[in-house]
Amino acid sequence: MSKKDKEMSPISREIVDVEGIYTDEAGHEEHLHRGEEFPADMMLGTTEWELTELVYDNHHQGNTDKRLVSKED
């Protein structure tokens, strides 16, 4: 049995640790932020959630840091 087989997916009403896109057992996707609760499904009630995509905000405009650009002599 691998380590992944022993891990439990988060369930409804637990707190989100990592911001990202999560998918529930019914296939519904939600963008959840750290500190929020995993929502319950209207039909299923308590459901498991799986992280399907990390949301990463690097807070820059895509330019190279000026300290890394060589200077002309």
C-alpha cells in the first residue's frame, strides 16, 4: 500500500490549507481560498474534495529582476 493510498482527501466543513481549484465527488469545481471551509454539496451533503490545480500568484509583471541583468561596461 502506497503513502497516497493512506491519505484521506479533505471533506466538507474542513478548513482549506492550500488555495486552489478543488473538485468534489460529483465533479463540481470550486476555487477555494486558504482559511475557507470546504462546502457541502446540495444533494450529496458531506463530500470529499481533491486539489486539481494550484493557484499561484507571484505578484510581478513578468520582467526579469534588474539585479540579474548584466550591465554594459
